[in-house]
Amino acid sequence: MEMHPSKSKRGFASMDPEKQRAIARKGGKSVPSEKRSFSQNPQLAAEAGHKGGLSVNPNHRSFSKDHALARNAGRKGGRAAHGHFPK
């Protein structure tokens, strides 16, 4: 008798990790950098993020409830953006 349910042999998650990376790279290259409005206009990105955050029920905004969580996420994002990955 098998202890674990059988896993699907289909879909992205079941692919070889290298094949997943190859597909993911294509997604990142699908739009030329000059047409990526957020990369050209950080203010537009900030406004979109703010607007998206307002659409979430205030009782479900984890960062507004947990400031340490927000601080740590911001620090982690800043390190990743500048090539300083956590060890």
C-alpha cells in the first residue's frame, strides 16, 4: 500500500529544474526593457503598488499589522536588488 498519493507527471512543477529556468528566462525577456514602464518610471511603480495595497482588506494587510515583517521584507528586497543575497 502506497503512503503518499501519486504525483502528477504533468505541469510546470513536475519539469526538470533546468527546463523550468529556461522557460522562466524567456518570460523575463519577452518585453524589451524600454517598454517596461515600471523599470523606466519608479514613481509609476510606487503608485501602482500603493493602489494595489489599498485594494486589500485592512484586516488582511500583514505589513500594516506586523512592522517587523515589513522591515525585514524591505531589507531582503533591498539586498536582492543590489546583489547582496542573504547567506
